Amino acid sequence: MRTRYSLAFLTVKDVTPLEAVRVASETGYDYVGFRLIPAGNEGPYSLLTDSVEQKQVKAALEDCGLGVADVEIVRLNEFFAIESFLPFSGSRRLSWRETRSDGGR
């Protein structure tokens, strides 16, 4: 079994999700990671709620033979409200393998 690699969100955080798929494909990665919810002052990330962008990214992933390794980031802290993560279900069509979370602020 060969080792599979994922292009992490922070490696290409300044490009669009479509560009991240292209970079991952052109550089030999098997997967790509996306940030859907801001971890700090950045964002918002349209991939979470924009169904057109989700379809475009899904098509690009299929064309390139890539998968989504993970999405970021769910903060599990005193401000956590499950309602704020309901949009995750809409973006689920991207079929990611893991959701990154942490207990930070």
C-alpha cells in the first residue's frame, strides 16, 4: 500500500479552493484540505455556503482524481453553538474524510 499525501489548507491559504485543487493535482498530492470556518480574523470562506462553488470544486476534484482529506475548523469552547455549524451539512457533498477541531478560542 502506498502512502497518500494531502495538501494542507495552510500551505496554500492564499488561493481559492479551485486553485488549491489545481496545485494539489499538479504537484502530486492525493488529497487537499479546506478551511470552511475562520480560525481567527480571516474569512469568511464561501466554500461553506456557496453551492455553485461547491459543485465547481467537486467537479475539479473528480477531474483531477483527488479527494478532500479534511476541513477546518470547529472550535469546541464555551462559545460553541451547534447551530453555527449547520452549514457543514450543505458542504458535505465534498465528501471529506476528517473534520479538524480544537478547544481554543
